[in-house]
Amino acid sequence: MSIPHHPRNAPLRKLAPPAYGNHLDTDQIGLIELDGQPVEYVMRRSLRRTRAMLSLSDRGLVLAVPMRMSARAIETFLQHSYPWLRRHLPRWRANGRPHLELATLQRVLWLGESLPVDVARAPLRSVQPQDGRIGVGVPDPQDPAAIRSALRSWVQAHALPHFEDRARHFAPAVGVDLPPIKLTNARTLWGSCTPAGLVRLNWRLMQGPAHLVDYVVVHELAHLLEANHSARFWAVVERGYRDHREARRELTEWQRRLAAL
């Protein structure tokens, strides 16, 4: 589903410009506030595109714009898109979540390893790793949504400390101070860096190999110095992570697996 770039009358309450850089080089992350609720979108610039377009897919809300479209024009387009968003977002949210089966939750990825999941009945939700396995306690062991929620919360709780530790390790090599870091819940965008110097990292990275986490951390730290993907930017990345080309290819191969949880 998509909409053309044409005027509408109802404005959005607040808009935030897209953040600079992320792992998918042509994509950026932005945020709008719709009816008091934040909505994250992916902005994709294209040399071949002549007008802006919004769409909803398995990647979420995607804004495709011409390469040289100004920030003001993008903001105006989003404001004019309010009626379409209000009409289509609720339906997409209701139907866009994958159907969960217990069988798909029998294993969980953790730093590149596929660990067996043991589910047991418990009055309170809990997750406990032990001997290469993940024990999950939930009130109803037959409820896949509860199991998934417990696993997601557990991964998220460990993600931020790990990201901060790796950023602290790589910041001197990149040549930056340790920035504030927050988690993002995007499906396939692994990180972003705002003009104000806030780094956002996707908690789902904790499912992938540790060296891929390191690459994304270095990638976003480099954006603190170069808010682009120029040759200068990649020279900064190489100071902290020399095998970045191979890491980019490998992360693409892991993308679908990391988005499963």
C-alpha cells in the first residue's frame, strides 16, 4: 500500500527529522508522533525516485523519497499523510505480526549460538540460562506470546549494558567520547546516530555473533564524526573495525534470523 505526494489538511502533532546513518547505508530512521503515540519509520533515498511515497511492509513504515528532497519538504509530506496513516496503521498493526507457534520458540539465538529453550509453569515470568540452555518460566507454558515476551525482555535487559561496554571499548580507537546509547526495536535497522550525538542500537543484535555487534557499534560511533557514508566515514570505521566489509555482508545474511524474535 502506498500514497502519492499530494496535500492533506490534518497535521501531525510532532515531527522528528530522520536520524543520520545506520547499517543499511541508504536508509535512515525517523520518528513521528501520531495521536500522541510515537511511530518509527525508515526513510530511504533514491536517485531514481521523483516523488515521495509511504508504504507498510514487513519492515514497518517506509518513507521513500528523492535523493535531494529537503528536510522541510519531507516534513510537509508527512504532515499531509496524516489521514492515510491514521487509516492504515491500525490495520497493519493488527495483521502484520507473524503467527507464533510453540515450535518456533524451542530455541533462541544468543550471541550467535542457538540455545535450547526449556519452558516450565511458574507464577511469575522468568528467564534463566544454565548449562547452555535457556529456562523460561511463565504462568501458561502453552502460550507462545508469553514465552516470546519473556525471551524478548531478557535479551533487551542484557543488550544495553553490553552495547555500552563495547562502545566504551571502541570509542578511543574511533576517536570519540562515549555517547549516550539507547535501544531501538526496529526489525531490520541495526543502529542510528542522531545529529545530537545519541546512538540507538537494535536489541536484536544480541542474537547475532559478538563480532557483528562490535561492527555495528563501531559503525554508529563513526557517525559521530561523519554523518554520511563517504570515503572519510569508512576510513573512520576502519580505525575501529578493519574487517567492516565482510561484517556488512555477514550481517545481511543474519538479518532474517535476527528479526524472528
